[in-house]
Amino acid sequence: GVYAQTARDIFHRLSQPQYRSSIEIFVTFYEIYCGKVFDLLNNKKRLRVLEDQKGLVQVCDRKEQQVKSVQDVLNIIQ
């Protein structure tokens, strides 16, 4: 699917010499349902969505998990 292909593209690019030791990848998954936002990595905990000083939307207190391979991403999705 789209997640797997995206993860493959990201990790392929990170395998290039200029990126090998300088970047860490983290994922977060949340859903928007009936105008509410829920954290899919944290038992569907309800999240707050706020606008920061620069006018950018921020999803607060979401759980992030570090991934080091395409398989890590796919395991989290399952």
C-alpha cells in the first residue's frame, strides 16, 4: 500500500551516504473521526489540535515511535 511504498522510498533515500548517520525517523498515527482526533498508537487517546504562533496546526501529545526499517513501519501499522 501507500504506507509501505512511502517507507521504502524514505529508507532508500536514507541509505545514501549523505544521510546515513544524521537522521532519525519517527512515526505517529492518528485518525480524525466526527471532528475529533484520536491517537492510534496510544489506545485511541483523544488528542488536542491547536494552532501555534506561526499559524501552523499542531496535534498535541501524540505518541511517536522511532522506526529504523520498512518492516518496523509495517509492524506498527499492523
